[in-house]
Amino acid sequence: MDAKLLVRFFGTGGEWFGPCVVILDADAGVKASGPDSIVSGGMKSYAPRLVSGRVPADAVLLMPDQSALLVVQQFRDKKSTGEIATKQTLMVIDPTHIVAIEFTDFSALKVLGVSMPVLDMSEYREGQLVG
């Protein structure tokens, strides 16, 4: 992704932004497709893992010199005791490996100077067969 475009999204003032999904040209994100479980005899059954370049970020910061994008992730895990454990990770990403940034809202359009799209929010679209 072009460094100038990253600067337009995240600036160089050392401010944190988020949430978003950073998409890389590498297998950097691992997600379980379901829960792991213990089956008969105490053997563990691991859910399949999906590996992709999608890295969900709770917060991102572009370094002022544009040398790296810092990505913070938070994971919450409920233990068998009912206690919730929070794990935080920090990823330092080379901006030259960023393919795309996926935002959860349309705020990025304003940064790009593009107007909001007009979307049909109705349940049925014109010409749709309803049975």
C-alpha cells in the first residue's frame, strides 16, 4: 500500500486509531474455526485453524517516520473458573507488506474526500424473487 495513503488514514502525529483489519501479503493471522474440545479418553480435539493475511486490530498507529505500523490486539478468554483473562499483543508491521485496510465504518471515505454511497437498506431488492 502506498505510504502516502497510510499517512492520510492514520497521520504521523503518533495517534492511535481503530478498530480496523490490516490485510497483509503474508500468512500473519491465525483463527480457529470453532472451539477446541476434549473428547472421550481425555484426548484433545483441535478445531481447524484458518491462516490468512487478515489481522484484526483493536488499535493501530503509524510511526511518524512511516517505518512501521503498530497493531494492538486484545483477546479475551473465559477460563473454566469463570474468570476472564485478557491477553494483549503488539504487532510491528512493515508498511510495504500492507495490501489493504478494512474499516468497520465509512469514516475513511471522509479522509479520502469521497462522498458516502447511497445503499439500498431494504430487505428486498428490485427483481428479487420472493417465495
